[in-house]
Amino acid sequence: MSRPSDLEDKNLRELQEERSNLLSLTQHPGYQWLLQLVDSQINARRAQTFGPLTDYIQILTQEYMKGEIAGITTFREMVPATIQLIDSLIEDKVKESGNEQV
């Protein structure tokens, strides 16, 4: 699988293959299990960030957990965001090829 920054250099067929691979990944039971694990980690951290803060250490801990939540959420959104990027690139390539044929 390519890094998102490398996707723009791919041709239409390669982009369609990358998209197919990512869609297959999202259908895999292991990926579904991973998303459940990720969601449980996000929810556990969110539950810990609520409540009254009584000292500076608790504030720092809460801010650290907020950063963890943001990072885990970014991880969770990587595959769908990459699929969306690929869809956009495919659409652009199709438009380009249509303009070249006119």
C-alpha cells in the first residue's frame, strides 16, 4: 500500500487497485476487531477525561489523554480518509482522460 503522498503519482489502474485493496481490508474480520479495540480505547479515555479537576497534575493528565484520543481517532480514520482521497484522485484521472479524448 502506498503512502497518501505517493498516490498522486499512480495511474488510474493502480489507484483502482489500491482502492480495492483498502476496501478488502475494511471487510476483513481482523480490521473490524481492530476498530472495536480502537473504539474501546477511545471510550475508556473519554470516560477518564470527565469529572472535576482538583490539581495541576490532573489537568496535565487530562490534556495528555485528550492528545491520546486525538491520535487514536486519527489512526481510526486513516483508511476511510485514504479511500476518500483515492476516490477523488480516480475522479480527477477519469476527467483528465475524458478531456484528452475530446
